[in-house]
Amino acid sequence: MKRSHAFFLAIALAVPFSSALAQGFPTAPPNIKEAQALGLQRLTAEELKAFFPGVIKSKGPTGQHIWIYGADGSIDRKGFKGDKPGTWRIDESKGALCNSFQRKQGPAEACLAVFRASDGMHHFDYDLRDGFYAHTWRRDSAE
């Protein structure tokens, strides 16, 4: 096979694979207990600080979102059901990422335990109030 043909074949095979990888989110365990039983590593507050501020792509029960975490503690959530501003912080004592968004009955904060998925690229987060799955996310590679 000529070198140019091999090059184009490699490109043709790589494009669908990278597109599929870019679109896919792994399936998360349904709750914290299941994530722990699978041996997934929970991130510490220090490890979380490596991701925030930054841009995150996520998929959860309500659809896909892009979260823009600002250095000033602000969040802009874009995607399913429109854009929504909020705030974020890392709770050192809980080892959790906490987000707050305005709701009809006032602001509501959710603190999330974050586990690293087995692929090393994605993360699963779980609401500390009930232990159930909230989102699967990854850092935006375009950032």
C-alpha cells in the first residue's frame, strides 16, 4: 500500500473513532454505594481543585449540559431547558463540589461526591443528600 493511501486510511478510521469517543459518556453506577463497591476512586477536595474553574461537559437525567465554572465562583449552565446561572464552591470538610442555583422557592445548594470513572477521563457525581447519581462529566477538551 502506498504511503499516501495508508495515511488516508488511518485518517478515515480515526475520525469515526474520535467522534464516537467525543460523544460517548460511560454508564454510571446508580448510587455512591455501588460506585464504592466497584472500587471507583472518590476525588478529594484537592483533586477537585484541578478541574475547577473550567469548562465541563456533562450528561445527566435531564439531558446534556455545558457548565462554565468561573474563577469568581460563578457557574453558567448551558443546555437542556435553557441557560441557568449559579454559584459553585469546593467544600473541604465534605470533600465535595457544591453548586447552587436559584429555584422558585429560593436558592438550593447540592453538594456532590465525585468519583473517577474507570476510563480515567470521565467522572460521576452523586448528591450527598441522598447518595444517588447526578451527572457524568468530563473536562472540555477544547478548553
